[in-house]
Amino acid sequence: MVMEVHLNDVVQLRKKHPCGSYEWRIMRVGADIGIQCLKCGRRVLLSRRIFEKRVKALVSQGRVSPYAGHRP
Ligand SMILES: [Zn+2]
């Protein structure tokens, strides 16, 4: 699955984390994608290729969220 991701986007992975959650927040975007489990807070760094394989769906887009705007 080829997709564009942005900081603070929330994605659903195909496999559930040992803690029981499927949802992860994007923490870092670059050659590697850094994600953090929404439930247990675990952080994982994946190559973009592996990340795209593991993602099932985009749950919410951080950049369009009213809570993710720039602070003055
Ligand atoms: Zn977890």
C-alpha cells in the first residue's frame, strides 16, 4: 500500500500489537517512519517499505485535526 503519511496521522496496522491495539500515531517521517502505539506508548522505527506493508488503513489525518495546528 503506497500512501502519504504526515506527522500525527493515526494508522491502523494489519497485525495487532501485543498490548491489543491496532492504532499507531506517526511520530517521525523520513526515510524511516517512526510510529508510537496509541495504547501502550511503545515506539517503533520502520523503513518506509515495511511500514507500507504493515499499514491497513489511515484512521485520522493529523494535519487536518484542529488539535494539531501550530502554536504561536
Ligand atoms: Zn502497544
